[in-house]
Amino acid sequence: MEKLARAYHDLGRPFDAFRLEQRALRIVQENIGPDHPDVAARLGNLAATLSDLGRPEEALPLVQRALAITEAALGPDHPDIATRLGNLAATYYALGRPAEALPLEERALTITEAALGPDHPDIATRLGNLAATYDALGRPAEALPLEERALTITEAALGPDHPNTAIRLGNLAVTYRTLGRPAEALPLFRRALDLTEKVYGPVHPAVVVELGNLAATISDLGRPEEALPLFQRALDITEVTYGPEHPDVAAHLGNLAATMSDLGRPEEALPLVQRALAITEAALGPDHPNTAIRLGNLAATYYALGRPAEALPLEERALTITEAALGPDHPNTAIRLGNLAVTYRTLGRPAEALPLEERALTITEAALGPGHPEVQARLGNLAITYRALGQPDKANQVENQLKKFEKRARTAGGDGDPGDVDA
């Protein structure tokens, strides 16, 4: 039964896997009792499937119970403990609580290295999970060496054409993209997509991940017309796999809508972002960080339609959610601050925009470094606000700083439409 459930997972059929895993858990508990390590394994599998189905809040008590059973049976340093810690961390991550995931990932890596050595494929998994958590916490520079090491281990242990190698390539590319290096990310994403399609076929959830990442990177490089069919394909696969109300459907709707806006078609984007917000609030709740993303995307669409007054309360709510969930110094908080500032300025309220833009610049520089394209975008917006406030000397000072960056790297530009894209 367990093998069949795993096969359903591999085939991209999580609903079929879920039914089998429920039955397997019930049988194991009846035959060997509720506190056996095998029960913990079944709980972990069922929880992972619930997260895949967009129900992480139901998965949380299962992974907590699985960890407690395993620690009681096998002790705190057994390799299975690392698996349980990783599962619990992944659930916190899915719930939008990466700060709670971080110490669990760090402990899982320590246990696995001590048990299996530094070059085992499981080490690559732990490194990749820890790196993803650093990325979610707005610390991509710390994620980068972990992703690079994970890829090296996986290719050496499993070969260049293994599906796990595709995962490592994709994760490394995500970090490059976060660091403002999309040209370096692009060939990694292309290779990851090619490998994943060869292993799983063209219609599989794993393919969706790579499609979304590749499309987002192509958009970063200013080629939305190439990104559009990739985002559409990712949405189609996800709706078939998980149904129309899954949170991943909302992410792909948001990506597709953002691309429509980039192509000058915001009126087509509006119903997509409205649907994405409704799905996310229903599935994850009104205070989840993903809800803030959906609010920001809807606000950006109103902005593109020339309706900034309707964008304003959405941006304000998105900022409140993000600060509460991720903290006041997270890069996503800077995005919210910057988007809200643009809307204030558009509405003729530059004095209210100024402190938001100054704070957004400080956060972004601290998180991503002074030469990052997002820092340059913040500087450009700050200069525009200084001019709107009748402070040309301060605007010139900021613009001179920006020109220094332009000599070394491609600038992200000045005052663009606010918004986000999910990868």
C-alpha cells in the first residue's frame, strides 16, 4: 500500500495517494499501537500529502506527533529524527512561518552529517531545505553556498541526470534570481526543466515548479511574451492535478496576471488576481504571507488600470500582514513599503511616501547589498519623491549615487508599477 501511495505521488496524483496513506495509518496503528516508529513514518507521509494538497494546518499536528513518537523511540540523534524535523520545518514553511522552521532545519542538518557523513545525498536535501528557509527569511546570500554545495554533492552521488539533480539546479537558480542575477539563473532553470520532463513526463507537479521558475526568470529579463505560455501551462497542469481551489492555482494565476500586465493587458489580469486572492484567503486564511502577495498583485493591477485609490487599502493591508508574519526588516516588507509609497505618491501624497521609501531602501540594502537591482529601484523611487516634495538637492544626491551603480550593473529602473510574482 505504501509503495502504491508513493507511486501515485510520483505520477502527480496526490488525491489517490492521500486515501491510501489514510488507510495505511489506520492499519498500522491498529496492529502495532499508536507509538511505534512505523506510525511516525505513516503520519509523516500523510502530513506531506496534506501539505501538497494545500492543507498545511491539518498537517501540523501530524508532523508534531510523528517527531514526538520518533524521539521517544529512537533518541534525539537518530537519522529518522532529522527526517521528522525536516517535515515539521516544511510544514511551518508552508504555513508562512519560516522563522520557526530555521532551527529545525539546522538541527536536522547537524544530525544527518553526524550520522551519514558530509557527502551523502541526504546531506544535499538538508542543505537545500536550510537554504530555502534562508531565502524565505530574506537572507539569500547565506543560502547561496548551501545550494552550491548541495548541487555538488547530488551530482557526484547520483549523477547529472537524476531528478534530485534537477531539484538542486532549480533551488540554486532561485537563489541567483533572488540575488538579482537572472542571467545566471536562466540556464540552470532550463536544464532543471529538461531533466524533470524527461523523468516525470510533461504533465506533473514537479514540472510545474520548473515551468514557473523559468517563466519568472524570463520575465525578469524583460521578455514577458516568452514567459506567458509557460505560466499558462503551469496553471493548466496545476488545476488538473490539484483542482481549482488549491493555493498553488492562486500562485499561478498571480504569475499569469502579472505577465498580462507586463504585456499591457491589465484588464485581462484583473479577474485572475481577484480569483487568486479569493482562493488564497479561503485556503490559507486572511493573515498568511501569501495573502499579502495576492493583495499586492490585485493592487498592482488596479494601479495599472489607473485606479490607485482602489489599490491603497489593499497595499496597506498587505503591509500589515507581511510585517506581522515576517518581521519589520524582511525584504518582503520592503516590497510592501515601496508599493504603498508609490501609491501614496501617485495620489499626490509624497510626504506620506517619503518615510516608507527611506525605510524600504534601508531594509533592502541590509538584506541584498548596496549593488542589488532592487536597491537601485529603491533609489530611483526615492529621488522621484524628493523631486515631488520640492527637494531637488536631495534628489540629485540620490541620482548621483544611482549613476555609480549604473556604471557597474544593469539597473532595475525607477518608478515601475508595484507588484509581486510567485516563483
